[in-house]
Amino acid sequence: MARMMSHRSRCFWTAVSFLPLLLLVAGCGTAASDFDAGSLASAPGMTKSGEFAIAPDFRVRDLDGNVVQLVDTTGDVRLIVFWATWCPPCREEIPLLNDLHTQYGEDGLHILAISDESESVLRAFAKQHEMIYSNLVDDGEAYELYRPPGLPMALLVDGDGRIRDTFNGKTPRRALEPKIRELLNLLPLSS
């Protein structure tokens, strides 16, 4: 009997030792795939049918302390990204977001990266990682409105303020860029 218990104990501790690795591979939240907007049906602006719903407006601060609202960029395409400095998939997205900002910023794309971390933490991190898009500090209002189920979470919002797509987890460029180009009325990328 003692031999059987030690085998069970070893199996248990082996399984527990792999848990941190599993969490790291899975990301900071849920799986890295598009999630169903209907799963957030109770959040303002979301519909159960997954129709293009109006993105709720929010008030956040930029790293200079200025108030920024979603309506400030009405008419332009917005990529709202909920993220955190401690989140590995969020960090991995920084080069992609910098590239998208550089490539499509003048065409009307605004990247609004929202975190609930302190302004000083975000400022130091953004400088260290050369983040060139808008980093915004949320006091909880935007997180409460959108209720991200995991990080990173991105929403693609058209010029009329409709949520055109939602991505949960690290978003591949091949999934995001064609949708951005379509909303900006740019020609599709050649294969």
C-alpha cells in the first residue's frame, strides 16, 4: 500500500510541476483565437447575435495625463488592445503593433493600448520597449465596459464605432492585417 501511495504522490507532484508551463503556453487568459462576441452579451455595446455592435465610449488617460475618449477618433479605424506589462503574449505583440502603427497610422488607424497598471510603470515599459502607439492608463472604466476575459484582448472598431472583430489572445498578423486594410479601404495584400 505504501508503494502505491508514493506512486500516486509522484504522479500528483509531476502533474503540478507542469502547471506553470501549461499556463505560460496558454497565454495570460484564454486560447489565442477569435472569441464569440455573443459570449460578452451582457457588456454594453455587444449583441447576442454577434452583429456589429457599437463600441462603448470610455475615458482613459494617456501617459501625459491627458484624457482620451474613444469618440475622439470617430471616423478612423481603431484597434483597442487590453494588455499588461507582465503578460508574455502582450509583450510578443509589441513589434506587430509598432509595425501596424507605422504602416497604417497615416491611413487612419489608431492603436489604443489600454492597461490598468500605473502611469509610471507603463511609461518606463513603453520607453524601454520603444512602443510608438498610444498607451493609455485605465482607472477601471474601460475594463468594466469591455470585460476582457483574458489578455491580450483586441477589438477592431470601424470609423462608425462598430466593433467589427474581436481577438482574444495573441493575434496573428495574417488574421488582423487584412481586416485593417479592408476597413481602411486599402487594396488587399498580394499573396
